[in-house]
Amino acid sequence: MDIQKLLSQMTLQEKLGQLTQVNAVFFKPDNTADITGPVSLLGIEESDALYCGSTLNFIGAKDMKKIQDIAMAAQPHGIPLLFMQDVIHGYRTIYPIPLGMGCTFDEELVEECARMAGKEAAVSGVHVTFSPMLDLVRDARWGRVMESTGEDPFLNGRLGAAFVRGYQGDKLQGKYDIAACVKHFAAYGAPEAGRDYNAVELSEHTLRESYLPGYRACIDAGVEMIMPSFNTVGGVPSTCNRLLLDKILRREWAFDGIVISDYNAYREMVKHGVAEDDKHAAELAIGAGCDIEMMSATAYLHGEELLAEGRLTMEQIDRAVLRVLELKDRLGLFENPYRVANEQEEAELHLCPAHRALARRAAEEASVLLKNENVLPFSKNAKKIAVIGPFAKEKGIKGFWACAGRDEDCVTVLAGVRALLPDAEVASVKGCSWEIGETEVPELDEAIELASEADAVVLCLGEYQEHSGEGNSRATLTLSPAQMTLARAVLKHNKNTAAVIFGGRPLVLTDLAEIAPAMLYVWQPGTEGGNAVARLLFGDANPSGKLSMSFPYAEGQCPIYYSRMNTGRPVEDPKVVSKRPYRSRYLDAPVLPLYPFGHGLSYNTYTYDNFTVSDDKITPDTPLEIAVTVKNEGQYQGKETVQLYIHDKFASVARPLLELKDFVKLELAPGESAAVIFTLTEEDLRFHTLDGTFASERGEFEVFVGPNSDQLMGATVYLEK
Ligand code: BGC
């Protein structure tokens, strides 16, 4: 397609249409769209909507084709629509929430899952997914932590790039490849007080050091699109933030793909108080570098006046339209506007056995064994099993942002245990609801009776899927009084109990950890959740997940993360409540979280030996080799993620006490050992120095290796330059 020629023939209305995205409701297949409710507030007519260049929130190949026909027939140049959707952790087959995927520390698995999701979405007519979400998350109160791969810039970058590869394949050349859109640029994950959409205050130093690398990794991996965040950063909404969109994204990172605003974010700049009105909002957003406006039409409605008044230029509009047309061209839409939308393939692929198997494997690898005092794995000879708690029979375990996923497709824990052990007597009672703050336990007696008679008890607690995700921040993160009452009663009557905890964020489990001998955190595990949980509990699968986000001891510690700075007055032992005054401490909680980043147990014990560092000096020409031998001392096949950290002891700006620099996930048979050799280069020691350059500084560094951020063996090395 000759895009330049097409552009030269388009009217201004057509061009502005390409820069506008509206909900699929505008293109009702029967063409009788009754545009009411919030949609009518866009201020455009149905006939205008047909000029739009892209749409979101549609489901299925059948509708997609009809909508495409309607839109193309109405477009003067018959330009096809781009169909975009939030395919965040699966399309119809749902794998664990991204925070759980972070715990797999497995780039290949993440890539495979993204490819599967992309394929299911592609046959349903999706061209672009609003994923991956690469917001660094350190405050569990924020409901959207579930969408991120966690608190660490390095891990996020690695996994973000894997998501992009999975969706986009080799530059969208594969039949089922779809375009990815990294979001929410930038620092959406640091809202004040953990409250969604709230202001973000960060120094440019911290922004660059910690918050930007994840997005950058996706740009480097070739992501097609990026979405600015809703929030302000330093008082400026990202949607019109020239530091972010122009200086950093377009100039420093040379990103030439599409920038799409978040939902209604142009108009929200009026609420933020930086745009006088809608017209001004369009001027600010396009002026800063936005291309597509999602779910508002300020540019469409006011573009002509803004051009006439010299507040926008035709060059700016043309450049943005070109980007949109080029993506349509790369996706082959001018030749085949339906692309691979295909109802038969939908029926064949959605929830097919291979996809379910992958989702189950992902749910197994995402689960984190937080604690285990000789309870798990349960014996498969158990005759009577009790599955108790609000999540025992709950199908709502797919998690927020599950796109076309349905609760009814999900396997419950009860169903999973029954399927795995068909000869056992498996009984279940809910006990209480999962409501936040619930105090009543209507079925306490039944739960006690069941627990007392069982050989093994699976206690299913946690947080409901709609209690995390967008707009769902929480000020308290503990289990409800009802769930704790239930847990105490069950544990009093049967010690052979494992708590299986569902959650979209790290919950505060301090009280439960005091009474429960075993705790398996399964996040919102997705379609195959119950099967994965059953296999993990009864030893058919061995837990290997490692926390991608610290679990606070108390909400008051938030934000909390392993890569913290020291203070001038650190406590001697951050694991206990310090008694010394004038220290950086809490009077009622330790400094460290309940469970640290990288923590996660297995049914095996892995020993770390023969830690060696090739030299005590590192130079730009001579990297270091850091070696360790890891041995599986247990009886099960298992996986262990070996982690490499550094600490820059002295620099022009204070450096974190620990920074993850690499990781390797090993698979070891019983008795097997493997040598892991990490290479650390001078480049790995670079940071944003006092004068703003990205460089290393000579001096002492500590290098550490271990199974989590709190159990490390280390050595000191010197960087010579
Ligand atoms: C969210 C985005 C999402 C968009 C479209 C917004 O509310 O912040 O993450 O991609 O809606 O559904």
C-alpha cells in the first residue's frame, strides 16, 4: 500500500478520525447503535464514529468482521479499523495474573504464554493488545500491582521483553502475531498512598534509575506502541508530559511507534487542572507527542480550529496519521482487513487442551510456597480430604483483566482435588464469604466437623479477583476477621492443614503465618487454577515460584521493596523491632517485610556451595565470573532460581543496598547439582550519577548470590577504571 499517497488524498476529518479510538459499541453490527450513557458524552455522532481509525472492547471474530465491514463502507477511502483489546494474561484461556508470572522468573514461559494469548486473540480479530504493563510496583495497596511483573526493574525488563516477543513474534511476520503496547508510561505504579490514579512524585533520578528501565526494555524489544499513564508526574499528566513523551521517549529512546493515550485521558487533563478545556487538552497531548486519543474525541472535534489558530501543525497531524496507517499496513490490513479472524479457529483454539496445559503449567510455576513445616506435599494416600474456605468452590479465580475469559471455564480447587484423587472422599464447605472486612462465619461448625475428620485439609483463603485491578486500591491488606476465625478453628482441629491463598497483590499474612504450618500463595491462577493447586499440594508438581514483590509485615510498611536505600541511622537487625531510639525503625514492626523479594520454597532443599569470584578486581575490559554450585538435596525433580545481586558501597549518589543483576532458573533431578556461572561486566555497574550521566564509578562493590534477596553469600570486588 502506498501510504504516503493515501495520506495525501485524505481530508482533515479523515485524518483526525484515524487519531481517534472509540468503543466498539459505536459500531454495533446491526448499525442501530443507541449511543447513550458515558459514550454520548464524547460529543460525536454515530456518523463521526465511523471515521474513527481504531476500536476497543469488542469480543469475537464474528462481531469483528461485521464491525470492520461497517467501518470500511463508511470510510471515504475504505481504510480498515485497527482492533485493540486488553489481552493481559490470556484471551479465553487465562493464565496467572502478571504479578504471578513475575514469580516464575521464566522468560521462555512468559513468552510462550503471551504467544498463546496472542494466537487466541488474533483469531478473534484482535490486532493490538494493551500489554505488557511494565509499571514498577512497590506498594501493595495499589490494586493494579496484579498487572505488573513486580518490584524490580531488571526482572520487569527481562519479562517485559519476553511478553513483547511472545505477542509480536518476529516483527509481526507470523500468522498469529499481534502488536503489543507497553504501558503505562510512566511511573503509574507509584501513586501517592497507593490510591489509583493519584499523583506521582519522583525525582528524575529515581524515575530513570528504577521506573523507566522496564518500559525501555520493551522499546528495545521492538514494541509497536506505548500508552502514557493517567497520573501526573511532578504535576504534569503523562498524557502531555514533554519530559516523558518528547525528551525521553522520542528523542533519547528514538521511539517512532504509536503513542496512544489511556482511556479518556485527554479530557482528564481538564480535571487535573492543566488543560483549560477539551480543545486545550488536544493541543497539549498532540503537542507532547500523542498519536491516538482513546475514548474521547477532543482532537477530532477541535483539530481544525487548533490548526487554524496555529496551535497545532499539519506536520504533527500527518506524522501521527502516518504511524497509524503504517501499523495497519504492517499488519496486512489493507490486503486482508479481517486478518486471521476466524470463527472456526476460535472454536478450535480457545481453551484447547494444549492451551489449558500451558495455563496449568504457568499456574504451577507462578505459585509460591511461602512456608512449609513438614505438611506438604500431602500424601496421595489420604482417604478423607477437606477443602474448606471461601475459595474452595470459587470459580472467580481468573483475576482482573481477563478479557474474554469466563469464570465458568475455571477449575476450582475442589474440582482439581477430586479430579486428581478420584478414589478419595473429598468434602467441602465454604465457611464464610471472601468479602473485605467480613466478620461472620456462618458455617463454622460444619468447617470444624469436616476438618476434624479429615486426613488432610486444604484451607482456601484470600482476596477476590475484583478486589484488585483498576480502581481497586485497599487501605487494609489483611485477611478478614471471618477468614482468620475460620483459619484458627480449622487449624485447632487439624494440624495437617495447608493454607492456599488467592490474591491479586501481596496480602498481609503475618497473623496467618503464626498459626498455619504451610502456606501456598497461588495469586489469581486462571482457568486451570484448581488443577494446578491440586498437583502442587499432592506432589505431582513441585513449587518453584519466587516472589516478584515483597510481602509486607504490615500495611504501614508500604511502599516496601528489597532494593531500598540505607539511612544514616539504620537498625542493627532489620528483622526485629528495634529498641534503640532515633533509629530508622517502626515501634511496632520490623523494617523488613514478612517475606522478601525472591523468596519461595520447594519440596526440596537446595544447597549453595563453592561460591567463587574470578578476581577481586573488575575493569571495563575484564568482566568477573561469579560461580556457585547448586545441589538438589531433596527427593523431587525441581526448579530453583539462582539470583545475582550487587551493592555499590560508595558512589556520588546513594545506591540501593541490593540490586538484582541476573538470575538463572535451574531444573535439577534428586541428588543432581549444577554449576551456575554469572558474568558481571562494568556495564552492569552503571547508574545515573550525580552529574546525570549513566556511568560506573570506581570503588568497592559487593557481589552476592543466593536463593532470595535475604539469604546471600557475597564477596567484595573493586572496580578499576
Ligand atoms: C486502563 C488501561 C487499559 C484501557 C483500555 C484503562 O482504564 O488504564 O490499562 O488498557 O483502559 O481498556
